[in-house]
Amino acid sequence: MSAADRWRRALNGDPLPWLLEDETPAVRHLALRWLLDEPEESPAVLAARTAAMRVDPIAATLAAQDPDGFWVQPGPGYGPKYTGTVWSLMFLDQLGADRQDAGIQRACAYVVEHTQAPGGGNLLRALVGFGWLDDERVRAAVDWQATSITGEGYDTWNRWATAGPGFACGINGGHPCAWGAIKALRGLAAIPSGSRSPLVLRAIDRGVELLLSRDPAEADYPAWNRVSPNWFKLGFPSGYVADMLQNLEVLAELGHARSPRLSHAIDAVLAKQDAQGRWRNELAYERRTWVPVERSRAASKWVTLRACRVLRAALG
């Protein structure tokens, strides 16, 4: 085993053959990219991505799309959870759907045309991931997201809303919200490093500072009430809830996977694996999406893929 594969020694078993099975091509597609460093246009990656577009859950989600580009009903698309336009597009991004697909592009066009603020968190990440960063409306959304974090010239925050300066959140009693920080950073992290403006870089720094200010294994971030039990439930897909693993994912994506402050959280993730080196889906949104992605509490290829990606970045 090479030095680059040291992370696999920390596992109770080797889940890689399981993740690469042909029967789940969406997982195979991303495992090839994230765990084996296969180029985006390699024959194996192309074949897996093409196959993933033809089967559920991606195929069922796209089949439910209206020809005009929305899901369920026209309009901003936040409702209904978790089948409306915004959610469907975000989940397609998490599933690694092909951005060249005509339905994906219609959905992105619909969102930037009909969603008043097509920015922030998961939705911004999807739009950037699907190739819309150069659209002026998406650029404006990037600036809005960054400014809402840094507070530079930002004087319109509704204190009952969830996007105040420094991640202040009305629902969290005005305290900084770790969930919100994770989602916002995911959106900004999708921007290629060479395309991040000074404003975006300052916003990222603010977010990283907050997330590293506490031990994610304890999650004692500022809160008006208590830590949500969902923080400790590793699941897929990811809606507005953020879990401990998503915290690690975005910090790893931004180059902080080996921070000593994350060591307890890495251990906590490792402790959740089973005897085969697999993780369960503890929050599966079962019966809430167009088709079930996975069964709740069952061994999960998607959560295992997420965990392995983090462990690879953290442990080498």
C-alpha cells in the first residue's frame, strides 16, 4: 500500500471494491474521481457518469422535471421539501450528475431566472458545479454570499433570517451558525481557487475561523438552545441539515484536513465504521426525495464515500 493510501490502514476493512461496483454507477463515478484520482474525462469516469444518468436516483429526478426546467410547481422552487426545484437541483449536484445534460442546464437557467437570490450554500455550489459561475447573476450571488459573511457594506440583515454578518442567525438567537457556515463555505469552495476574489477569500477565512474555533466532535458552537442530534448523524443526501462529516468535508476541501483541531472528529468518524469499513446512512431522507437514494440505517455507499474522501485528505 502506497503512502498515499495510508488512510485505508485506519479502516476495519477495504470498502473500495464495494464503492466501485457497477450496480451503483453514481457512487462509482465519484469514487474514481475522489479516491483514485481518475481524470474527469478518463474512459472509466465517462462510462460511470453516463451510466449514472440512466438509472435512479438521477434518472427518476430528471424524469420528474417539467419541460420548462422546474420541479413540482413554477416559482422560486424552495417548496416543497425535498422535491421542489431548488432541492432537486442541489441533490443532482451531490449525486454527481453530468452538467452537460440538457435537463440540468434547463434547471440552472430556470433557477437564475426565477429565484430572487440564487446564492448561498448548497444552491450556489450546484450552480457553480454545473458550470454557471460566469453568469453575471451567479457572480452577483457569490458577492452577496461573501458580503453577508464579512459584513462589508451589508446593512440589510433581517435579524429573524439566517444570513447575517459573521454567520449570525436569527433562528440561532443571533449567534453564529455552524450549519450556515458549512453551507456557505461549500458554495464558495466550489469556486476554483484561481477565480476567488479577495472578498471571497476573506469570507472563506471567516468561515474557516469559525469552524475551527470548536471541536466538531463536541459541536459546542454558539447556540441559543442545544446541539442538534442530527449533527452526529452521518447521512446522505444533505439538505439544510449539516452533520459533523460535512464540516470535515468542507474544511478538507479548503486545505485544512490535517488541522490538529480536527483529530477528535476524525476519530469520531472512524468509530462509526462497521467491521467491513463501511458506514451507515443515519439520515437518509427516505421517502422524501423522488426515489429513495438509500435505506435509513443500512450500510451506505454514499456515506462511506464521504467518509473515505475525508479520511484520505486527513490521513494520506
